[in-house]
Amino acid sequence: MKKVFFGLLFTFILIITIFSLNNKAEANTNMENNKVVFNFNTKTAKLNSGYEIPLNGIGTYSLLNDECYNSILFALQNGVRLIDTAYIYRNEEEVGKAVKDSKVDRKDIFIITKLYPNQYSYAENAINEALKKLDVEYIDMMLLHHPGQNDVEAYKAIEKAVKEGKIRSIGLSNWYIKELKEFLPKINIIPALVQNEIHPYYQDSDVIEYIQSLGVAVQGWYPLGGRGHQKELLNDKVLKDIAQKYDKSAAQIILRWNLQREVIVIPGSSNIEHIIENTEIYDFELSDEDMKKIAALNRDEKHDWY
């Protein structure tokens, strides 16, 4: 009797083990299949949500009123198709007006906006408010701006809005490895993108690799160093020497370096020459040696508190 019992027990354990290994293999396969692939021909990447996002765009942090409207209108009329805004930037209305006035087909424009933590407790209303300010039928992607009280509930409100067709993809901003490990088990739809501070002086390589391993796209804000730090970064001797080699600007070298690390870029600018310059990053490729030189510039030097 004991032999029969232990025989059945062994068989049961064996079946469970095989089932577990198969599930793990399937999960790994799915993760590999969900890998975000950059297409330098179309200048887009396909997100795990099924939608395509442009590899480069324009950020609107600190752009207000007419300056914001004129910058976005010019960018759209000159080939930019990705716009990053946020409730806290106080410029969603100007972005929406520029989108309409550009005469660019709405389906060709990818709009990202964000809920700020002070909106998390009334996220559903905040989503409707963003749609109204942008004056669009849907938002391509909505992010939570950074971790805060009620962030899980706010994320679930965005999940609901996805099902209702108000939002197409969900993302997070300023979430790092620790925060992601705590947050992801509590939600239903895996983020399509995580947006963090990334530039040559703060390269965040471990975090980027972790996010990408989840099949989630990475987007970098402050790609050129951010206010108060941009001048130093763009005058870095290593970057200037590399720029001279490729007959490019230091800014273009930094943006291309990001793309080759599979990091989507959203440099902000109101300067029309810079807006165009920031798009001219597809006609050259940095060598492995130059990528290593830029990697050596890392200082783990964060330029904002997020």
C-alpha cells in the first residue's frame, strides 16, 4: 500500500514539475516575443499594447501658452509625430490646439500625457479632463507621473479607460526596479512604456535592462541633461570630439546614442533649428567604440528629484 501511495505521490510531483517548467518556458517565450523592437526604417517601435510609437518626439515641459502652441505646431509641420505633455505642465490645451491646427492626420500623431499624484484619488474624472483639454477622442498613452498615494487605483482607472477606448496604451514615469517589483503584481495590464531620466551623465543602465527584459519600452526624459545642466553636457569634450567625427552636433550624438540603446527620446525645445536638428538622427550610426566612450561618461548624476 505504501509503495502504491509513494508511487502516486512521485507521479503527481513529476507532473506538477513538468507543468511548471512548461509554463516557465512559455512565459520566457512570451517575454521574448514581447520584446520591443526598434525599426530604424519606419522610425517606430511596436509596443506590447500592439500600437506603434515614434522613436523620437518633442517634450513640452516648461513650454507654456503661445510658446508651447508654436513649438508643437512647427514640430508637427516638420515631421515630428510624438508629443509628450502632462497635467502638471499646464499646456494640454495648447498641445491639443496645435494638433488640430497642424492638419496632420490624428492617427499619425502619438500623444502622451500624465496624471499627477494629486489627481490619483479622482483619476477617472482626471482622465476625462485630459481628453477635454487635449480635445481628442482618445489619448495614445497615459502615464502615472511618479509613484504616490492611490497610484494603483489610478492605474486601474486608466485600465478601465483603455477598455472604454479613451486611452490606447498605459505607462509609468519615474518608476525604478524596486518600485516596479512592488507595483506590477497589483495591476492587470502591464505598462507599455516606462519613462525615466536618462542622459550620458545618468545612464541608468541596470534599470533600462530590467524594464526592457519585461517587454516594456523605455523612454528618456532630460536626454540632453535638463535645465541648468545642458550646457555642460553639450560641451563635454568626448561628445564634441565624437560629434566632429560624424559631422553632427553633440545633441544629435546623444540622441542617437539613446536610440542605439533602444531608448525613445523626447527632447524639449522651442528653438525651430533645434527642433529640426533633433530629428536628424537616422542618417548615421555610432560605432561600438564610440558607444563605449559615451558609456564611460556615466556619473550616476541625477538632475531632478524624481
